[in-house]
Amino acid sequence: MRIAAILASLTALVLSILWVVYKPGFDSAAAVAAALAASFSAFFLKRNRGKLGQTQKVSSSSIGIQAGRDANVGKLHNK
């Protein structure tokens, strides 16, 4: 997916630069700026993948329930 974003942003950058060359104006310059920002974000901003799974901190006098799906808490006893 990231490769597709890079290719699309580079294509937009090239086309917008060609637009500025052939028809200079505010709209074509704004398109270059937007395509440049998109290219920058596609190359340098990466998704931060945190660790997978669940974590929970519970004090000693309480009960912690953590479930990935359905949880039945009808008969819990604090030992």
C-alpha cells in the first residue's frame, strides 16, 4: 500500500511540475506544493506499529478482566 502511495504522489508531482512549466499560475504552483507534501509524507512518515496484544495493570485488591471476545463475569471470586 505504501508503494502505491509513493507512486501516486510522485506521478502527481511530475504532472504538477509539468503544469507549472506549461501554464504558470497560482493554481499550478499550489498543485506542486500539495504534491510535494504528499511525496514527503509518503516517503518519510511511516506508520508506527505498536506491539500487538493487550496489557493491563491491576492493584492487589482488585480483579482485572481482559477479554478479546465475550467475557462472562457472573461468578468471580477475589482470592
